[in-house]
Amino acid sequence: MSVQRLIFFVLSALFFIATSIWLKDEFCPKWMEYQKKYFEKQAVKVEKEFVAATSAKDKELLAKRLASLKRPVYEIKQILLKGDYSWAKRQNGDKVDRCMTCHIDEEKLKVAHPSAKDFPFDIYGCTVCHGGIGRALSEEMAHEGMYYHKRQMQLRLANAETMFEFWGELAVLTPEESDPNLRIEMGDFKKYSITGDKAIYVGSQKCMKCHTGLTSPHVERWQRIKFKTFERVKEAPDYIAGNEAYRKKCLECHTTGYDKTTGRYSEEGVTCEACHGPGEVFSYFMEIGKAPEGQKIAKVGTFGTPYNVCGPCHHTRNHEMRLKFFQERGGSDEWFFPQHTTPYKTSSSEKGENKVKSLPQIQ
């Protein structure tokens, strides 16, 4: 065999092998293998349910589901995200997350994310927390720069800027963020840590260990006034007479860390974390000797920043239910005008005497 023929044979063989690999990846990619295994597993499960079913209606529904699982449609699954990739990062086009193409088993994902059950994956995807390249379909490229576990995600927190970048990404991805009246819960970014889990409330006692000496005037004033608001609320006639729904409205603002879904809260009263947010992240920085970084995060939400936490409670119409209660039942208006608002509940008459205001009317 001549050298020319040998070279031609070798090149032809390489071309054939390369073409075979390309055709396999094109028509039977690896992500399809994951979906095949998933549908096969689901078919076995449904088949067992079909055999065990007793009613004709259940059997009919299970039979339809089993038929679709045995003739599955293999496809690329993706979430269209807000925002665009940038040329600066050598990326362009629409921002998408295709992780669920391979990670198709939702039940398995729920088990792997027990504490992130409230995280809206259909809006934020996976890469916002885990990193990686959401657009990629090959495992190697998709997992490039990925943070697999919580510990790896937490180790990203070298400074406060990492947290701000994470919150900034959530802001970009939140559809309703442009209109505060339409914000979903995730819009309150301070409640979430770098892992996407709800941040932990550490309790005001932990704050007091250092701040009683460092910022004593501020701490003393809040302890005396806001920390004790719930004690006052519990004595109010409308709170005592109110039903569970009525009381929950009070708890939302007069407790710290109130969870609407469970009805539980971290502390009674408006304590440190009611304004500064859950202390898990910024207290972590302070404990490892990076107090300035912790301070940056603790101050977010104050001084009119985009993450303002004052508005939800200091809303002009929040006490309308109380106004209605006292208008209908009568009695002293002292419970509607709390002690700390005394300067605003009196007006001067022509003779200079103080006169108690009557209750305003609901418009």
C-alpha cells in the first residue's frame, strides 16, 4: 500500500468516526438519555398504580398517562429569563436556563432542596444560585464554574459585594420589580441568602452582645419604644376581640420575622432584624472579623435605598381596619391614637386649649 493510500485511508477513517460522533450527539444527545431513564422509571411506577387501582375512572386516567409515558416526547426544556447576555462576558442572545432538560425529575429536585421549597424556580432558574452556564446542553459546559452544594455557595461570600450582586441579579430576573405594587415575595431580596434559602433570623440578643456598647443611644431608644410595641398591641380591645385574620394583620408589622404561611415569627415587637433584615449574612461577616462588610449589608434597607423595608408597615392605609372597629363599637380613641403619636392627636383651639381629635372618616 502506497503512502498516499495509507494517508487517505486514515483520514477517511477519522472522518467516519467524527461523523458518527456528530450524528450520535445530534440525534441522540446525552440529555436525551436522562429523559429516557426518567420516563422509563415513571412508566414502571404508573404501571404499578394501574394494577393496584380499583375504580374504572382511576384505571382510565392511569392508562392514558401510561400510554403517554411509553411514547414520550424528548425535547429541550428551558426557562426564558429576563435580561440579556452581554458581549463583555463573551455571551449574547436571550437569557435562558436549560438545566431542567437533564434534571427533569421535579420530585428529586424537591428532595434535594428541602429548605428552598418557596423559591420560584420557574422565574429565577438554577444558575442564579448554582452558577454554571444555563444555556449549555453538554454536561461539561453547563457545569463550568458551578457551585454544587450549599457550602460551596456560602464560600462565595468573601465580601458584601457578592451579596449585592446576587440581589441585583434577582432584581433583574423579577418581572414585577419595576412596579412595587406588583412585586411578588421574592422582590424582598433581603430575606434571602446566597443559597436562595430564606435567611435565618438570629435574634436581637445576638445583636445586643456588641451593639449595647457600640451604639447605645440608638439601641436604648429602640428597646424602649419599638421593641415593646407588641406588648401594647396585645392589650388593645380590637386585638382581643379580633378574629385570627384580624390578628395576623397586626402580627405582620408588630413582630419580627413574621411568616405569613406558617403564622410564626422570630420575636415579638419591632426588633433589630425587622428593619435590618435577617441577621444570618451580616452577622456571619461580623463573626469572622469583617465587620465593615457586615455593616454594609445591615444598612441596606435604610436611608432610602432600593431595598427599603419601611414601606410595607409604614403604609397610610394599614390601620383602616382599626378605624372601622372603633367607629362601629365606639369607646375611647386612645387605642387608635397610640401613646407615641400623642403630639399628633391634639389640636389647639382658638383659646389655646388642647382638644382631642375625633376619629377620621373612611373615604
